[in-house]
Amino acid sequence: MQFKPIFESDGRPVLIAGPCSAETEEQVVSTAHALKSQHISLFRAGVWKPRTRPGAFEGVGTPGLAWLERVRRETGLPVTTEVATAQHVQDCLRHHIDVLWIGARTTVNPFSVQEIADALAGTDTPVIVKNPVNPDYKLWIGAIERLYKAGIRRIAAIHRGFSTYGDCKYRNLPRWQMAIDLMQEFPDLEVICDVSHICGRRDILAETAQKAYDLHFDGLMVEVHPDPDNAWSDAAQQITPPQFSQMIAALKRRQISSDDPSYLASMDSLRRQIDELDEEIIQMIARRMKLVRDIGHAKKDKNIAIYQPERWRALAEACRQRAEKSELSHEFVALFLEAIHQEGISQQEKIINQN
């Protein structure tokens, strides 16, 4: 697949900003005017809001599209909103919405994505596709492919993190590597980071935005509201227009590399050391799995269950304490340990279920 850019490249990162939800016409228009001078690429506001539980504010619906038309007319900013059905698409096309986005809850459903793709066929309307709720790389690509097969070429991706269970720093776990894989597989696909949905809280927005810049995302999506604490949806993760301006001004956009000889020599030396350590890590994991298989044989002989909850809890706590002493993040160690544990279970299952 070869994609066309949605945004005109002028050397600056793509900035998509606006309220989570379009609540009133005054709120939408006043936010847009406050953001006009911030050089944003696209003004966002959700008029249909898929909520986790019934009874929550689910958007003002089609009347909100007229508010977005007014934003474009008065400020000159292109506008975008989320669509989840063919009817949403048709309503947006009638109101000349510049860009559409497909949300995480819709991306998980190929039937819904296909319905949207069919509704857009022949229009080449720009579409932004958020990652699915769960970290399913093929599902994300599949949604993009369905739009591409419908003739859409101006497509971008939004990385908004993935649902997780239990305590976590983030509302949605970033799992940065999946977005990096997407960038590597499709170099001409614009990939933008939705820091608001990753964080779920405004106090870590700036550091997460800088992380996205450091990983060379093409830009950011940020939820901006004139009165965040009284927002009708996702209040904790929204910031005011002045806060948005301050955050963007403080971010550093770094170059990809340098041709300085001392830098290149230093990088070459450090990366060689990393390669050697990676080899050692693989060998150590292999030795660990050998012990895991030995335990599997012992369990099979005595008809013992694979999963041992008390042992797992003790192991997890010990690793957490070691992580703190070694300046490793709790999130990293939890993910690493989960992967190791799952592989150990798989290894033992093969042994115990052998005839």
C-alpha cells in the first residue's frame, strides 16, 4: 500500500486539537478560536461518543456537525469528528467535514469498518484510523486495508494506547513498539499519537508527548477544552487552550541522527555492547525455559497443575522489588514478566499434554 499525506508537510509536527465532545455550539466555537493562533493542523470534536456504559453522555449527534462547519467558516481550520456507521459518514459528507476518524471501539469490528469503507468509496475523503482497543496489530492493519481497497489513499493512523487491567500509570498502555512496527512497515503512513487517551490524566501529558516526539511520531492529538474540570466526557485528560500552548512550546523536536564522527563512533560502540548483551539475555532466557521444562516434567509425574498462584505472586513481587532497585519501570517489568510467565506456561502445557 502507498499512502498520500493527509496534511501538508511544512516541517512542523501535525497537531490535532479540540474538545473530547462537542457539548454546545459556544463551547466548540470558542475553543476553536482559542486554538486558531496555535497553528494546529486539524480541529477535533466528537459529536457521536461511544461510551463504555449506558447513561453516559453519548454526544449531541448530527446537529454538532453544523457547529464544526461554523468553526471552519470562522477560523479557516479544517475539522474532524469520529464516525462509526455509514449514516455517520453520510451526515459528515453532507456537512463537508474535512477528515473523518475511526475510533478504537470501531476498529475492532471489521463489519463496522467495512460499512464505513463502503460508504466512503469513490470519495477519497481523508480518514484517520485509531488502533483497536486491544493490541492486535493485524486488526489495525486490516482496518487500514479495508479503506485502501475502497479507494481511500489519504489515510493516517492514530496510536491511542491499549486497554489494560489493574493499576497502571496510563489509562491505556502505550505499547510503543506496535506503533513503531507500523511506521517501519509503512514509511509513508502518517502516525500520530493521541496522548490524551494514552494518559487519561493531564499531569503526564507533557512527558508522554515528548516521548512521542522522541519516537518520531508525525504529530499529536490532544483534547483541549475551555473548562476541562466541567467537561461532559473525559474531564481528567483535557487541558485548556493556554495549557496546550505552553505544552507544545516546551516540547523538543529532535533530529533523527547526526553525521558528527564522535557521535557515530560512540553510537557504534554502545550498540555493539547492546548486541552482546541481547545475545546473553536470549541465552539466559533459554536456560530459564530449560528449567521450566524440567519443572513441567516433575509436575506431570505427580499430576500437578501448571499454574501455581502463590508461586506466581511471590515471583511477581520479587521482580517488582528488583525493578525498583535497578531503576526499571514497574510497567516494563510487569510486561516482561507476563511474557516470560506465559511462555513458561506454554512450554509446560506441551509437556503435560504429551501422550
